[in-house]
Amino acid sequence: MNEAQTIKAQVQPITECKNLINDEAFGSDSVLPVYNPATGEQIAALHEADAQIVDRAVSAAQKSFQSGVWRDLTVEERQSVLRKIAQFVDEHAETLAGLECLNTGIPYAHLLAGQIRRVALNFRFFADYIGQSEGDLYTQNPDYLTYVRRDPVGVCALVGPWNAPLALTTMKLAAALAFGNSCVVKASEQTPMTLLALMPLLQQAGVPDGVVNVVNGSGVVTGAALSAHAGIARISFTGGTETGKQIMTLAAQNLTPVTMELGGKSANIIFASADLEKAVDGALLGIFSNNGQQCLAGSRIFLESGIAGDFIDTLITRTQNIRVGDPFDPETEIGALGSKTHMEKVLSYVGIGQKEGGNLLTGGERIEALAPGAFMQPTLMQVGDNATRLCQEEIFGPFGVIQTFDSAEQAWALANDTSFGLVSYVWSENLSTIMDAQKRLESGLLWVNTPMVRELRAPFGGVKDSGIGRESGKACEQFYTEEKTVTLPVQSQILTKLGNPDTRGS
């Protein structure tokens, strides 16, 4: 066997993806298929949680929270558990990467070196954070001592995406656990396996039964029941903008606070003053890494007119040389898209773009030699109008759209002309250009001369249709805890005696 076959042979799919409540597996009458997008084969059956199962999971989480079995642990005790989880993730990294590869079509090498390592980092980061977080103390009033304590909020509903299932879901889970909450977690119905594989590691590390519960199913059934449940104190969601709006509508019935990390249509602006070799590398990574399926993709590539011709030629050549194939092959750079349906949606934008006057530069077709897997050629199109659907709608695949600009003012205007606002990328060695960019661009993040870097200590999130709220150490502390202001007198006080007849007339 070659290396890809050897890795693949070691992966044991979780063929029955059931709901886990109090460490007990629950099936259901509604069963959904789970596919391997690289082969089109069904690899598992997912037992969808209806409203009754969701209620059971929430009740179990509430009971664990009220018992204090997790929330009343000391910071040091919670840190110890979180660090053990990280250790166990590292020890089982190959197993988790194999399952995620099988379930998502993302290259195994990318998962092993990146996303699975990020899972362990999430738990270590929040273990470190809770040991260093500071409280607020107010002493300005000499008669009183006032301080602010933070208490866990209760039961948190954590809803993860299919494009980076474990890395993004555990950012929420590690944070919610770190601050003492109990959880009900829902993975995407497309990619349930790695969350289920993580659960035994949580138990082995010392997370008590009922503190983390898993429900599986579609958004319209399981997600809706979870979002509308009155027993949920917080909802954190990563996924599509329209789904996010539906969750917010349901959450509003109970005034449940939410954080939403939603879609993107990020501008990748490349000036003539850039290091053009690095900018080419960055542009390719920005749109094609993770199979192009990432909300922070630099999907709108803006080139200053003077460099556009040569830059586009280089992009085309490099794009045509990208290795697309078996996601278990260590040489693969782009694997299968999340599903055949999703691949067809992404490819449909070629025709949409051509009808709007766009020019197909390279790619734009399914790779028939790899059928029935959901493989497509990495694609570049050039357009002349930012108002086109190609430039305004999130395609969410290995599909870059190129435009040109003549001035920085035009670049800022084009970049901001979108309903999204997650990331902006700027490539320039000119300091004044960079400083102008950080002031003018409308996005939650700005990455300068780098394709992607996630600093967990800093806020991550978008503006406009890209989301509400932020994720980071401090932002998560604010979201997953409630502030309680406590005021104490510093000395004995004389109080007014209302209703005391002895004080009348005096």
C-alpha cells in the first residue's frame, strides 16, 4: 500500500452517530446519511435529535450545572482538566485528523498540522487564560469597597460548522468550560464524527457526566429546538449568515444572548508597493487553503492596475499546478469539497459570472477523473463590476474573483462595497498605505502582508453580515460569564431609621 492507503486503512469511522447525554448514547427514529465527499459513499448514519431529545440534553446540562460538579471546581482544578484534554488530543491527533479527513475531504496533512493542533491549543489557551484573568475593584468611594465577580451563565448551546468542525467548535467548548458552564454541543449534520470522538477524551480528562452533551441533526429540526429552548443561557454559532439570522430570531423569544461568526466576502488588496512574490503566495493561500471553504477566505482579489497583467499570469500558472486529489495523499493541496451538492453550487457561479460579463481565467469544471467524489478545479475569474453576484455572494469554495483598481481610494471603496465584513487583507510595503487601510477598511480583522494568522488573545469576529460579537480570551470571558457587582461598607454605618417613632421630631 502507498502512504495514502496506509493512513486511510487505519481510520475507523463512527458508523452510528448517536446523541450523547450524560455519557449515554441515544438513537432516534429520524436517521440521516453521512457521506465521505471524496468517494460519495455513505459512511455513517446520524440519529437526529428532535425537540424531546434536545430537551433531555438541556435538562442534563442544567442538572450538572446546578449540582456544582463542574462550576464549583477551583480554577486550578479546571485548568488541570483542560490541559489533560489538550494532552489527549495531541496523543490522538492522527485518529482525529483521519476522521476529519474522511468526513470533510480536507487534506489529512493540512488537518494534522493545523486544525487538530489548534484543537489542543484551544484548551491550553483557556486553561492559561483563567489562571491570569483579572477582576475589577473600585475604591474611589472611601466608605465602600466595590468589586465585580464573574459567574458562569449556565447552559451554553454551541453550534459548530462543517468546514473546520473540531477546531472551531472547540474554541467555543474550551471557553464555555473554562468559565464553569455546562454545554449542549451540536456539530454539523455533515461532519459529526470528530466531536463524538472527542467526547471519550473529555471524560478521560475528568469532565463530569452531563457537563458536555451532544445532539445531532439538521438546523431546521435540532438546531431550531436548541435555539428556542428556554433553558439555554447563551448561544454561540459559526456558519452561514441566513442560518445565523434564523437562530437569532428564535433566541430573541427568550432574550438569549448570542455570538455569531458568519459569512465573508473578504477583500485581498494587492498594491504595486507589495512584495509581489509573497503577495502571490498569500493570495493563493487566502482563497485555496482548506479547499477554499472558509469564511475568512480572501475571495475578492483586488490588483493595482500596473501590476495586474503579470500578477494574473502568475496566479493562473500557479493555480493550474495545484495538486487536487485524494485527501489522504500527503501531496494533495486541495481535496474534495464538502458534498456533491455544495460542489455543484460552487461551480454554478461560473455560468453566473459569465452571464454577468466575467472572464473565466482557469478552472471552472468538475474533475471527472475523480468522480463520484466532489472534486473541482481551482478556479479564477476576472470581472469588471463589483456589483455582480460573483463579487457580492459568498461562494465558499476554491473560487477567486479578480478585479483591478487605480488608486487607494478606489480600492477602499470597492473593498467596503459588500454586505460582509469579516477580514480585509492588504499587501504593501508602504507604511502610509497600511495606516490608511487600517482606518478605512470596514472589517473585524485586518491582516497586513500575511494570508492568515489567528491570535487567540485578540478579538476575532466580523461586522455587518459577517457576525455579531467576538471570540478571544477576554471576549469569551465577557460572553460566558455574568457580571455581579458586590459592594461592602468599609466601616460601621449609621442608617436612616424609616418608620421609627423615636426619631420623629428630633
